[in-house]
Amino acid sequence: MTRCHTLIVMILLAAASAGAGCATVQPWQRGLLADSCMIFDADSATAYMTHWQEAREGSMGGFGVQGGGCGCK
Amino acid sequence: MKGRWAGSASRVAAVAASRRKPLLIALCALAVLLAAAGYNWAQNQLDVSFHAFQDSRGVTVLSPDANFSKDFSDRTTLKLKFGVDAISAASDSCARCHPNGANNGRVVANVGVTRKYGDSKLTVGGEVSRENFYTATTGLVSLSRDLNKANTTVAGGFAFSLNQPQLHPSDTVEHQTAVDAYGSVTQSWTKGTVTQVGYEINQVNGYQTNPFLRTKLNGVLTVGNSPDSRTRHAVSARLRQALPAETFFDADYRWYHDTWDVNSHTFALGLSHHFGSRVVGGGAWRHYTQTGAYFYQPSYTGNPTYYTGDFRLFPFDSNSVTGKVDITPKNGIVMMPPGSTLTLQYERYHATTGFVAGIFTGGVRIPLK
């Protein structure tokens, strides 16, 4: 990874961290945020989709730690 | 002549039987998983899914899986996953030696225990995957912490894997280790907007050549030779945005780079809508583009150090579209309690290499007493 790429990562993470002090969503306002459509965690169908896409494509990761995978990878 | 016909008939029967075997394995596994749904677990949830994959090479993969979650207390949760991949008429690399198709099966089991400590959560777990000619064993740990009245979540994880490919048809077993680290920040900006940025680094050492895929080296089909070290970086940015009228928009982007010079960009956009209180429908589009590895060539001459026939190291683009519906009937699904949700999903994938696949998923999420 080049210095430029490292810089981009650092800027993204810093920008996200900086947001920590800005948001003022109160617990009683989190109804929409709790909707299943707003959740980042993968359900079984999405996890399977990711699994087979990684078996067909050269890249992987970005959304959480990986297991050892399978022989198809 | 009669003998030839008889031989042909028995071969057809043998092929048909061999193609039925993965289906039987998948159906048996699904039956066991559904039987588990009938057990009276306490304060738990069980997701049972059945995935069917078929591609333009004639490969079919049937994959039932189950994810079970049990709360032992208000601070400790156990998660178990068990899955099977039953593969028939395996890929073109198998067809070279097995013209009638070759079957494969994979079993994967995953366990994780999550413990809450105030605003922090610690998860420790592991995964074992076994199949013909490949074994993977992984240990993983992750930690997350809520900040700013739970509007910000900082998470990180680490995994170590020992992978052991067997160089079929020989009995030689190679070794490969993978170390994976991940960090993310999830931020709720408004009551309808949440974002996540993440970074993942993955270092793989050891044997990384695909032992089944061949390329032309001086005109002769030859198993490739890939470097023994690969470092992979991925940066992701994701958005979930609530829109008016019970509609939700999602956008994901991932940038990827590795030391073999494979670079990729992945974009995904989706919309979901609540049709009343019991049906959620949605669709998504995904575009993927990647460059080839620095040692990739369509064919090789001379005495190159590295060469490959692995399609994952070729340059290509792909597009896929997905449709999905979740239905939660008022009185539950047949023999399952109220609150159970049925999920149906279909994805169509096209790559510029000519590869086309269709993937269907049917699943039920069952809240257990």
C-alpha cells in the first residue's frame, strides 16, 4: 500500500471518528436505526453471497475478520 | 454393440447416481437443521437457510446452513453456525480428469461467545472447514465499544488461520497461514442515517497456487506457480439511509489492493421498502472491476518465475442484480411460531469472462422460546 493509500485510510477513519462528537441521536429516536434494513451485519443470504463472490473474484475482505475460507478460494 | 449400450447405460446411471448424492447430503442436512428448529431452546433464535447455486459451467452447489444464537444471560451470548456445501459436476478444472463430473462436499462449523463489559463487547471464536483436498482452521477475537451515547461504535478484530490444501491427485499436503486484522467505525449521524468505514489487512504466507487450474506454458497446459506471500488491503465505506414512506437506501463501496497488483473497486446500491408491517421487499445492483495480477498473461513462453491459470487473477468486470423479499406471516409459518420470517432471494451474476451464475436462497428465521 502506498503512502497515498495509507493517507486516504487515515483521513476516512479520522473523519468518522470526528463525527463521534457531532451526532445527537437520542435512545428514543433510534427506531429507524434499529430496522433490519439499516443494519450492517450480514444475514445468512448476504453471507453466502459474499462467500461465493470471494470464490470467483480476486479480492476479498473489508467488512470484518475472515475465516480460513474454502478450497474454492 | 449390446455390450456398448449396456456399458453406456450403466455409465449414465452411475453419473445420475453420483449427481444425486450431493442432493441427498444437502436434503439430509436440511432435515436435521429443520428438526433442530422444533427443539424448545430458551430465549434463542435459529436461522435456517437453503442456498442453491448454479453457473454456466454446469456446477451446482446446494448449501443448507443454520445459525443459532443463545443468550445465557443479559451479558453472555453463544452463537453457533453449521453449514454444508454439496457440490456436483464440479468445475471445468475437475472436468479435465473427470469428464462425467466430480462431486465435492464441504462442512463448516463456527462457534463464538460474546461477553458484554459495560459499553464494550468481546467475542472469542473459531471456525473449522473440511472438504476434499482442503482444510481450514481459524481462531478469531473481536472487540467493540460504544461511544457517544451509542452513536459511535469502534470495532476491531483479529484472526489467524491455518489452511492445508492437498495437491490432488497426489497426497502431498501443503500449508498456508493467514493473519487478518480489521478495524471499523460505525456512526449514527441522524435518526435515519448511519455510516461505517472499515479497513482490513490480510497477510497470507505459504503455498498459494491453485493446484487444479492450468495455463499454457510453452504450449503445454501446466499447473501455475504463484508467489508464497501476499498482503491484501481493503477499505470500505457504507451508508444506510432511511427515506420517506418506509423506504431505505443502502450504498457500499470497497477499494482493494494487494501485493500481487490486483486492484479492485466494488460498488453496490440497494433499495428496500416495507409493504405493510409483514412484508419487506428490495433490490440491489453490484458492480465489480479488477485488474489482473502482475504475473498474469493469457499464455506464457520461456521460463517465467510465476505463471497462473487462476481466473481470479485475470482482469475482468462483473455486474449482479439481486431481488429479495422477507415475509413475516401473522400466525407464523407452518409449524413455526409467530414472528418467524421467511426470506426468499435471487441473484443473477454476469462477468466479462463469460461466467454467469444464478443463486437462490430460501430461509426462515425462527424466534425460539
